[in-house]
Amino acid sequence: MDTDIVIEQRDGRLLQDIIDHDGIEKFIEIEEEIVSELHLKKKKKQPTSNRVHWLAVSFYHKNV
């Protein structure tokens, strides 16, 4: 699942609009919230590779 699309649909704006108007910190906050929600909803159905991707995204955002 592409979290960028989920964020745009939920917020009703393009990612760049969110970043431009709310800042990168708010975007990261929204993204972490979405990833957490998706992870909780599909925890039983997610293959290991999705957990690795989520960890990689988390690591990336902590180091940006």
C-alpha cells in the first residue's frame, strides 16, 4: 500500500501542498500516524517485508 496516496486522500491535498503549508514536521507526523494506523489494522495480515519497510521508513524519518 502506498502511504503517500493514503495521506493525500485523507488530507484532501497533495503531499507537496501539505509540506508547503504545514511544514515537513507536520507531514512526518501525519505519515507516522497513517503508518501506525495501517500497521495496527493489518497487523495479522502483513507479511514480514511490510514490517521491514515500516522500520526503514521510521529510520529514515528519524535521520532526516
